[in-house]
Amino acid sequence: MASSSKVNLTEEEDDEEEEVEHFDDFTLASSWERFISEIEATCRQWFADGPKNLLEKGAVHLDSSNNIYKVKSELKNAAKIYSMEYYFEINNSGKIADWNCTLHDLQLCFGVKEFLVISPQSASGVVLDAPEASKLLSAVAIALSNCSRLWPAFVPVHDPSRKAFIGIQNMGTVFTRRFEADRIGSQVPIKFMHLEGLYELFVSKFAYSTLDHSMHLFKVHLLMKLTYRTLPIDEDSDDIQEADSENAESEAMPGSDNRNRKHWDDDCPWSEWYSAEDPVKGFDLVTTWSEKLVESSLEMAEIENASPQEAEKWIITPNLYPNLDSSKGDRIGFASQLQLLVNALDMSFEAQFMEDFVSVENPGSDNLKSSMVLPPPTVLDRVLKDLFHEGVQFPDFAKGQHKSSQAIKGAPLESLFAQFCLHSLWFGNCNIRAIAVLWIEFVREIRWCWEESQPLPKMPANGSIDLSTCLINQKLQMLAICIEKKRELNEEFEDCIGSNDDASTHMEEDIQVGQESVSFNAQSQGFDGKYDSPLTPEGFNRSKTAISKFSTNPQDVHSADKSPSESIRRGSAGPVGSMKLLKSCQSLHAPFTQNAPLMTEDMHEERLRAVEAFGDSFNLFAQLERETLSSDMSAFKAANPDAVFEDFIRWHSPGDWENDGSEANGPSKNLTEGMNDDWPPRGQLSQRMSGPGNLWRKIWNDAPVLPAYEQKPLLDPNREGEKILHYLETVQPHQLLEQMVCTAFRASADTLNQTNFGSLKPMTTKMDQLYITMASTLRPLKANLLSGDSETIEDLRRLCVVFEHVEKLLTLAASLYRKFIQAPCVYEAIFSEYYDFYLPTMGMGSADADFKKEFDMKLQLRLNERQVVSNMFTPPTANQSWRKVLSMGNLLNGHEPILREIIFSLRESAGGSHYAAGSSTGYQQEIETYRMYTCGTSNDLRVALSVTSYD
């Protein structure tokens, strides 16, 4: 016993020694107190800095708001690290707007301005332990109270998907607000799908549980916001609706299918080439109701049955195509295909002829075949049929043409070559091998038209050559004229074979004076027009100088001067004013002449090079124009049998006749008097015409006496036609692709220019700028000086990016215009807002564009514009109604809101209620004692409650 007692005493002494050695010093702060002190110091520093200094220290701007920023600080408590964020506004004045679209989620839920959020730095970012959350919130509340800050503080709790928070706010020395928010993600009770159930839920927070809430009156303030969304065009319900309509019509139309479904841009000019994704996927309509005072659940039932037309405000938000402003290059349109055509141009320098890209003997053909797949023959046949076998119609070259189109050296939109270029953009993904195959077949079809004397489609067979277009278009236009001439020559040859033997007798009778004396119109119609220039329908030019006066009476043409030579005057268009022949004193007649032969740009350049090589010689010019001069002189001799060389110069080139002025006085009143006094006229040839060896006089002497209708045509259709075909068959690939690039850009822009987008001035300005940019960038291609390593290729690729931006804007403008054609102010406002948003990115390429901010626009509608938007919500079909059971009220044309937000609030006077009990300060202001925010649909519901209490 003694030993055991000694052991016990020894153990007690050891315990006493341990207590003395390991005592707790309560004068030192605990880790929790240090944590509170750290929170307090951080809050004091944020408050001292103020919003401006916080911005300078790196406060982060929230993308969802234009005015909210946040700062962040890390805090450590024991083994855990917490993150505390302070959210503040730059202009922190006034009351928080209830439905401000830029509010933070917690601001909307609880009606607060600046606030704190403290959360653990973990994967979930929430506090899963309820005691820990309460303890953390208490620490923040103590710290805020110590530094006299009235900021509300929130702690995220529970599962992150529930978006649950608890919070607290010290409102001074009297009141405290407590916050709580949670969410039901599925299986929402039917009671809470309707306004009555939500109202009773709010009332239950402050009324006695034994009361029947539907029978008692509580003055509850109500704010409501409903969001509707139009059904997207490509929703499955549309397919079901279409299937129903097809089934209904299947008995009447056994072969019908749904492939002819109408697309939004079927009437747009680009729909012939591609179908664009509608940039406007739909609209969100937000209807906000003015504040109402509700006293019973029966009133809530009435509000649920009310029409959205009764809402105070309608605000519309366009939902644009996700990639509209991303410039990722995944959008199919003219710009994407033009980029491929530029790549083909870059590869065109690798071969000498187009056949080399498809020839099996070409060393690089294996790579071409493996990397550039050709479309099936049926596609090639369809393209050629569209180009050549859709009927010959005279094209309207002015269609879709912009005022600056001619500054681009391409072909008009409706011309054959322009249509070929547009087809090539979509043929075989516009690779060089596919273009070569299409071009070879294209030239074969043109040769067939030439050999069979068939009109060339989509090309005028008359008129002058438009030198402002590309060379291939000029060649095709000239070939169309040659085909028409060739066909007329063949018809004339057949007529000559079938004529009778006395045809020459009838011809001699036709040129006698009695039958020759006809009016100008009859004369022109009587001439054989098979050899004329295509400039005039009658077939001949009247003269190269203006004819001042023509007689309308057939006898007046020759009444002034009778002579034997009158019997052989041929091809006269009538006298030229009072001019007389020098030798016979007869009236000088203007002949019908052939037009000068048509020439393309390369023919003009060839003549210009000849002039530059031999100098500016007057005789050289005469040599180049020898055929035309000889034709005019022959016609002049036929119309004026007694004429001399000087007479021709006075009519054809008045500048080379130095007149003394006798003819300038006008015709004499009496012909005999004029012959005696003023005849012959006093004048002489110019020095260049009177010099020795003058080529003009030599041509005059050699020119036969033939009217224009008996002369050989100046334009030889067979020779010129073969030359044109030879050019088309042997054109170098890079020369062809250069003209194709110019024409494709011009034709694509002209196609888009036909789009009707209303009176959108920014879009019109952007189109004008596009044409100017294209003309500047494509100018180097005019001279055919492009090389394989030229910087022009990169300029063309940048031009494709600019074209893509404009094409996107134009598609958006067209879509908005069609949807709001009866409300022009709406589509103008939406487009202008998006234009300002998109404009800074238009200089960026696909790889450079970085869009961190999405387009978000809120437009409040006027009363007269509501019906236009309401019509977009078409009543749902039976299939749509069956697929979705309507569980909420406030239907808009049968559509329930996709989101319903309600703010319930109960307000009481602080001076006349139990909140003022024990308070010596005597508060008299009205305070919001209870506030509940609900947000959800029939499938989910989120509730946020704030309660103000007296502590």
C-alpha cells in the first residue's frame, strides 16, 4: 500500500510540474482573432484607397457590367486559404435599379450595391460545412463592424450548381440584414410554378403559419420581369411542322418531299450561289411591369393571366449567329471562295498553258490530282448548261452595277465571262485544276458556237467594245459580233444562190435617179445592212461630221443643182448645209460610210506601239487607217461623182482646209448670184495635206467609186473570230487568273450590291469604300505585270479579309431589314449598334481577331413597334404544344416566358412598428423589412431572401 501511494504521489507531482511548465498565455491573440484582424486591415485599406486608387492598383473590370470592378486579396486561417473579393462601382450614387441588365448576380438577388464575397480557394469554391460558413461569416461581420463599414458580406455554400449564398450586413447601430439564396434545379413543385404559390411563399416568411394566406391581406410590393425567346429557325419543331404539312399534302402530291424548304435568303441576290446562315438566330423579348401593390393571392392569379402587351416596357435583344463576329474563316460565302481563287492565281505561274494542269504528261500532275479533286462530270455538265444552254438573252449589264464598278477592270455581272468566274468559285472548291478543266470546256463550247454560227449567250451582238472591261470580255464581245456578221454573210450567200438571173437588171434600176431620190429614212432602210458596222441599226454612219441640214422631201435633195452626174449619185445621206463642190458647184452630199473596224484593247496597244516605234508620223497614221480612209473616200466619191480631193478634206477633216471665210457667210439667197460672186470659194489645203507624197492623196487616187453597201466590210468576221479563239485557247494561266480575279471580285461585289437593306447609311458607306479598296488593290492586275513572288498576292489575301467583313455586315443588314421592314427605326438602331461594335475588328485578319466581349444590346421598343415584334412569335403548332406542356402564365401568342423574375418586398415604417422598440433615436423612415427575389422557369427555381431585423 505504501509503495502504491508513493507512486501516486509521484505522478501527481509530475502533473503539477507539467502544468507549471506548459501554461497558456491568453494575452496573445488566437489564429481566429488574427484572421479577423487581417480581414479588418484589408477592408480599411480598400476603403482608404477609394475606387480611383483601386483602379490604378489593378482592379478587374467585370465583362457583364460597364461600371462594376473587383479587387481580390488572399487570407490565411490555420491551414486554409480564403479569397476575399470586394465589388464596387465607379459611380456609386443613387438607388440600385431593379432590372438593370448590368447588375451583378448578387446585386440583383439582394438589392445591394458594393459588397464582399469570401470563399475558400478550393476546386468547388464554396464552403460545404455549415458551421464553418457561419463562423467565416461571423468573422467578416466582426471585422466590418470594427472598421465601421456597412458593406454586406456573402459566403457561397452548398453545391456550386445551387448558387447558394448566406450573407449579413450591419446597417448601423440598430438594424441588421441577413441574406440567404438557394436554387431548385429540377422537379419544381407545381405550386411554385405559378404566381400564387410564389406569393404565398413570400408571405409565409413573416406571417403566422396557422393563417390562411389566401384569405388575409398583406400589402406586398411586386415587380415582375418576363423574358420571351423566339424559336430558332432550325429547331426540330420546324421539321415536325414541315413533316405534318408534307403528310397532309402527300395524297394530293405523291412525289412531294421536304427538300424545297424555303430558306430565309431565298430572295437575296447571293442565293443563286450559296445559302447563308441567318446571322440573326432570334430575339429575346424582355417585358418589365411597373410596381404593383398586391394584397391577396387572387390578384396574383389575375396578373398571371394578363397579356404581355400590358407590360410597361418592352426591351428586345438580338441573338446573333455565334461566329458572326469571330472571323474564324469557317463561314462560306463569296469571301471564302475568293480566297481560294487568289490561291489558284498564286499557283498559275507553275505552267505555260491551262492544259498543263490537267495533262498526264505534266510532272506535277500527280500532286495536283491528289490534292485537288475534280467534281463529277454531272456538275460540269450542269455548269455548262447554265452558261450556254439557258437561252440567249440580251444581258442587262447595268443590273447591280455600282457607280464605281467600272473602276475595276473586270467583266459586267451579267456577261458570259463574269458568270463563268462566279461558277468557277464554286466548282471543285475553286482549285487551279478544276478551273483549268472548266476553262477548257468553256472554250470548246465557245468554238462550237463559232463554228455553228450560234449566238454567243450573255453577250451583246452589237454595240461598241467596252474597253473598260477585261480583255477576255472584250474578246468575247467582239466574237459575238463576228458570229452575227458571219451568220448574216451565210444568209446572204444563200440568198444569192436562190436569186434569179435578172437580179442585175433590178439592181441597175434601183440606182436610177427616180428611185434614188428618197428620204433619209427610206434610203437607210433600203441599203443592204449586212456589211455595216454594228453601231447603227441601219448599217452605216451618216458622216464623220455633223450634217447641219437634211431635206425631208425626196425631191429637195437634188432640186438645187441638176446635172448628168445626178443619175449616178449613190449612197447619199443628204446635202451638208450650203457646202458646194469646188468644180461643179453642186451641193456637197454626206455619204453613208462604214464604221471604223472594232478593236479590242490589245489591238489598240499594238497600233500605239507601232506609232511609238516609227514616230508621230502623219503618213504612218494614214497607213494604219488606210482601209478606213479608203472606204470613206470611196463612199464620198459615190455620193459626190464630181468631187475632188479638196472636197473630201473639207468634209472629212475641216481643220486641214484653210478657208478664207466665203463659205462662212452662209448660203446665197440666189444660187446664180452666189455662183457669180462667191464661186469658187477661196481657200487651200493645209501644209500637211498639200505636201509632196501625201499618203491621203494617194489613197484618194486609188479609191474606187463604191457606196458603202457595195464595199467589202472593214471587219472580216472570219479572220477576227479565229484570232479570238486562238487567244482564248492559248492564253497563259496567270493572265487568265488575273482577269478572273478582277472579274470575280467585281461580280461578287455587284451581286451583293443588289441586296436590299433599306436606308442604312453605314452599310452604303462601307460598300462604297469596298469598291474603292478593290479598285486600288486590283489595279496592278491591269498591266499583267504580276509575278509569282509578288506582294500583290498578299494584298489580295488582305482584300479577301476586308470583303469578308463587308459581306458579314451586309448579310446582317439584309436579315434585319426583312424582319423589321415595318419598323425601320428598330433595324437601323440594331445595325448601327452592331456596326460600332464590329468596326474596330474590321482591320484584323482571321488569325488576329480576338473577341473577348460579345455583342449585347438592349433596345426599348415604342408602342407602335410592339406588334412587329409580337408577330415574330408565331403561334405554336399542335406538335410544339404536345412536346412542351405549358406550366406558366403570361403567354405571348401561345409562348410562355423562358425566364420569369419577380421581386416581392414588404416595407414598414421604422418608427411605428416593433422594429423601433427600445430605440431611443426614433427612426421614422420606411425600411424594406422583407425582400424575395425569384428567378426561374417550370424546370428550375432560384429564391433569394433578405430579412431586416432589429438587434
